[in-house]
Amino acid sequence: HSYVNHKFSARHTIRTGVNLNLLQFNIEGSSMVELDFDSYRNLVKENGSSYYGEYFFQSKYNITNTLTANTGVNAKYFVLNKNYSIDPRLSLVWDFAPSHSLSVGYGKHSQLEDLNVYLLKNVDDSGIETYPNKNLELAQAHHIILAYDWLINSNKRLRIEPYYQYLYNVPGVANSNYSMLNFRQEQPFDRVLENNSMGENIGVDVTFEHFLHKNFYYLATVSLFESKYKGDDGVWRNTRYNKGFVTNFLFGYEFFFNKRNVLGINVRANITGGERRAPIDYERSMLEKQIYRDETKAFEYQNPTYWGMDVSITYRNNSKRFSSIWGVQVKNALGAPMEGEYYNLRTNKIKKESITVVIPVLSYKIEF
């Protein structure tokens, strides 16, 4: 990567540059389709390299002492399939009063899919290989963001940020409700895609922050949102990630025993709406003796609300030449379970499954 800064005046500065990414891959994946053992086949087996390049230009201009404009453009090019995108960006920041500001921003963004999606291989009866997803276009999105910032004092800040996002040209499966907006890498990918789905996200983020002061800090965030998508079947649905709300709280305190020894306690807690999924197709599941979901009702069912907490304690000893830090962290300290269902072959019934994983981590670090 390389960039150049230039200052035309006290009011106007620019930055322009390039990022060039070398993608080297050795990918192999095989799978069966819908638990049919006879359908097991190799889906991708590629060894090679490609490039992904970006050019960017951004300008910051102080229109007045209280009004600043940021403009720019980001151009992307994917060598593997010769696909490109040109994405403009614009924002205005108005410091309308001491410690208060309003801003509005617009940006167009593009996204690559995972490499194994582009490298999916099909082989016909005559042995001819084709790559049906190789020429997929980049998924696109328009973002519009408003923001209000209030620096309450030297160590407290409030930020309120409503936003809207429109996604289009997103890959999906023809004549179905399948969209890569809901993609999660769970198994080798076997879908033939077209750029035929879209989505909308609308919400508001609220952040209240207390910077480190008098040996402690905290950060509280609340996100309220709705996430919808439309596949090639033309029906608007919830996305997998339409959780409705996400809340996070971070807190930390440092105890100084002397100039060299510090005990730190940090807590991260979050409450999150559950992910969505399709309900179980009980009739087919009982017939096939496997869990099948009714994909005609994709993402209509929502998992229970998740309550989580991570706790960490650190002890730092500062010497003249280095610092040593002992740490103990407990992930999922509240023991929040992961829930699901499975088909019990002994009882021929669908059972609910709950697994709780609490992970303690002990660490030691030396800083010079």
C-alpha cells in the first residue's frame, strides 16, 4: 500500500493512494447435498493466486470555522473475474455550538464474497468443468448516516447515530429466497448464484462513553435496528441477523498499590436479540429421521435473547526495563447456553439441545 498527503492550505488537505492485495489460495472442499450420502462430491479444488486492488482519493475542506466537508472516491478491481466498482463518499460536519456537532454522511460500498464462492466447480456428464460463480459482480450498498455528538466534559461523550442502508446486486439463488446476505460459512459452499437479491437495514446507535479518568472507564452502547431482505422470489423477509437490538456495556477499574504494581478489573456484558432461522419441518424430519427446516418460512423463528459476560483480571508489574502482566479471563462467565435441536434415533423424537461452554484463559505477557 502507498499513499500521498498534500496540504493546499490551512483549510484544504487531500490524501490519495493505492492498496494492492495478493491473494494466494489452496482451497479444497467436498460435501453432500441435504444429507444424501450418494451426492457427496468435490466442490472446489484450486491452487493459485489473484489480485485485488483499490485506489482511493479523499479531500478535507474547512468551508468555515464550523463547517467541514469530506469528499472522496474508492475504486476497486478484482483480477480473478475482472470485476470493478467505483464508490463515491461524502460527509459534512457542523460544529454548531461548543462541544456539540451534527454530521451527515453518504457512502457507496462494495463487497467481495469468499474465494471458495467464486471457485465453486461443476462437472457435467462429459467431464467438462465450469465455474458458475466466477463472474459474479460485487455486491453493492448505499449508506446514509446522521450523527449528533456531544462532548459533555473532558471525560464523557454522547453520540446518537441513526442510519439507513440499501443493499443491492447481492448474490442469491435463482427462483428462491436464498441470499448471501444471510451467508455464514458452516460447510463447503455448493450454491450456483446470480446477482438477484437486495436488502434494507435501518436503525439507530446510541453510545455513552466515560474515558479513563480517576482510574476507571466505561462504555455503554445500544443499537435498535431492523434488517430485511428480498430474494429472487420477490418476498421481503427478516434476515438471519435481524435481532432487533444489541446492547453492550464495558467497565474497567485500576487499583494502584504503588508506582509499579497495578491490578486491573474489566467486565464486558451484552444482551442481544436472538438470531433468526426457519422453523423445523416436523413431518419431513420424522420421515427422514433428520432435522429439516421449512425454508419456505425462512428466518421466521427467532432464537431466545442472549445474555453474555466476559470478565478479566490483570496484574501488572512495571520495572525499569520491562513490564510483566499476568491475566485471567473468563469468557461466558454467566454460562449462557447455546441451544438447538437434534433427532434422537432411539426415541424417534426431536429433542432440544443445550450446551454451556465457559472458557477460562490464563495468560502471561512481557512488554519491553
